[in-house]
Amino acid sequence: MIKNYLIKFYTPEGNSLIKNIKAASLPDARRKVLTEGYMPSFAIPNIFLDLLRPIGNAGMNDRELSIFFTEFYQLTKSTGSVGKALSYMNKESRKPFISGNNKLSYPLKWLYYNHKRSKSKYRLKLIKDCISLLDRGETLKEIFILNNFEEIVLSLFDLAASTGDYPQIFLKISEYFDIKNIYKKSIAGALAYPAFLFFLLFIAFSVFLYYIIPTFALFFSQFSHIPASTKYILGLFNYLKNIFIYCIFFVAFIFIAFGLDLFRIKTKTVSFILSIPQVRNIVNYGYLNWIFYQFSLMISSGVTVNAVFNYFRKNTSKTYFKNKFELVYADLMNGITLHDSIVNANFLSDDVVESIGYAEIGGFLPETVLRLSQEFKEKSSRYMGLFTKGLFFLAIASVVFFLFLMFFSLFLPLIQGMVGLPANY
């Protein structure tokens, strides 16, 4: 993912300048400044620009891009011209106007018009950019570079320029964004239920901490002797109540830092998680499903294997895979076969490596890689199911332990006190 970074550097004359650089990571941003002949002194993420201005894929999400390129494919194929297709797509919703019959409904129509316009503003901007820049002699690839599209899309535009078959490339790009959207939703959907369950536990714990525990404390304060376990539990919850708000702020900061990858927290965390074998299987299979789909798409579009792994090593955000792709690419550039390069990198199982070796020899690499992508998807779904069941069991076990703790430390002494029985534990 491309992000913004503020780089302070020195010119050969000794002047100090600050420039915003778009790059995949902080080291990449530094390297870009070095290649321009300047010496960077410090670099920080430009968080505000990332939050205020979407910079990836013209600001459109994967679903919007899938629909956009599907329409682009259909219109280009039917009209036989990219320019005509863009002119047909360059239309806005008609503005509502006041008349005698719709004076009462005019405010609702105006709100609906503004809503539709806000939803499609990035799409319309991209279409207008394409029309105006094509008239100036720019190529589609150059236009999409200006709108910060992914390299895989740009490589497909290179293929379209060489073959002239733009409609088919638009269809491939549409399928790419559609599958990417499904891939993201599958991960979010698998984790949605455990996340919701833990959220409910958080709400229940907050209510218990701020409303129920004070009631118990007030009741037990009337007795001169209460069980030691009850004293400890009331003291523990009173301490938790005092620091609870600070815990919330700390957790919120961690989530923000993780989401924005401040101080490389996300990268370090993922590297640590990938060192756990059970979790590594879940993450690896899910990621390899997506990687192998991209592999099959690029290979079937005429991109060389070397160019594919060059793309992977530059664009992957996972340190573990980035290092593996670096090894594979280095071996490929030295003339080693794909099979032997993957063996040396040692990140795929033996049966997968053998399948790739046979496909490389037989010339059916795109079909094999696509089949392997589906197998990784099935394995990822299976492991993700086990993972979510484990989280569910952990949540239920936490609730049961909490109830037992409350029963023996608070409810049981309360009952004994109400009926006049001694409580000496």
C-alpha cells in the first residue's frame, strides 16, 4: 500500500528542504530521495495527508473499481473505442429542480442527489482525467499512474498497449478487484463474530465494574467481618475501576498505531505472530491464496516470472514473504529455474513445489498456480474456522471462570450473610 512520508534532505548546495514522498514503506521513501541525488536526514509518516486524502487507486474501493472496469469493458467492446466508452460513462445524475408538483419532496431529492454525487465523485474525477489527458496525448497507463493505481493494473495496461485488446484487459482488471474485495471480506467476516463477542464481554464487564461491584461493596461495608476472598476481589475491582479509563486509551492508541503502522508496530507484530506455527498456517494460507491468484493473472497476461516476483518483492507488506520473494527473485535473475528458486527460498510445502516444477516443464504454469490458489483458499478457510472456534471457546471459558469467581467471592458470601450462616473462607 502506498503511503505519504515527509522527508527532510540536503541539496548539494547545503540547503535543507522538506518534501512529501509517496512510497510503500519508510526505507523505500528514503531510497527514492537517495536516487534523486539528495541525502535524507530524517523521515516521518505523513499521517494527516494519508487520513485526509485517499491516494490509492484514485480513492475508489475495490467494489467500485470492479463495477467501473466491468462497465468500461462492456462499453469499449460494444463501441470499439476507449474514448467513446469514456464519453458514455461521463455522466452525472440530473440535478433536481423545483416545480409545482415536487416542492415538498425537493429537499429529499436534493439530499439524495448530493449523496449519489459524493459516492461517485472519485469515479467521475477519474473519467474526466482520462478524457482530458487522452486528448492531450497521454496513454492510459500514464493516466492511471497519476491516479496511484497498483502496479499489477499498470502491468496489465502495458499488455493492453502491446496487444491492442483493451476490453479483455479491462475484464481481467475487473475480476482482479472483485476477487480482492471477496478476499478482504472473507477475512473480515471470519473475525466479525469473535470480535462482536469480545465487544459484548467488554460492555458487560464495564457495567459490572461501574454499577454492580459498587452495590456489592456498599452491602458488604455494613458487616464487620467478611471473607478474605471477598475483600481481595472487591479491592481488585476497585483498582481496575481506577485505571480502567487509562486502559481504554492505551488500547485505542495501540489500535491506531497498528492500523497506521506507526514506528513499524504492525510489521513487527505480524513478524512475531508468524513465528507461531499454528497462526502462521492461517496467515500464510490466506495470503498465499491471494498471492497465487495474482501470480496466475499476471502469468496468463504475458508477464514474465521474473517480473512477477519483482512486483511481489516490491509490493508485499509482510516482512516474512518479502524476504522470501527477494530470495526467489535473486535466484531467477541468476538464471535458476522457478522450481529450484522456490526450493531455495523454503516457504512452500514439497507437494506445492513439485506441482510448480511439473507445470514449469509442461508449460501449464498459469492453470497450476490458479488451482493452487484455490487449494490455499480451502486450507485457509479450514484453519480460520478452527481459529474462530478457538476464540469462541476462549470467550466462553472466560465467562465461566468469571461467573465462578463472582459466585464464590461475592454471591455465596451474600447469600450466607442473608441467611445468617458463617463464611470463614
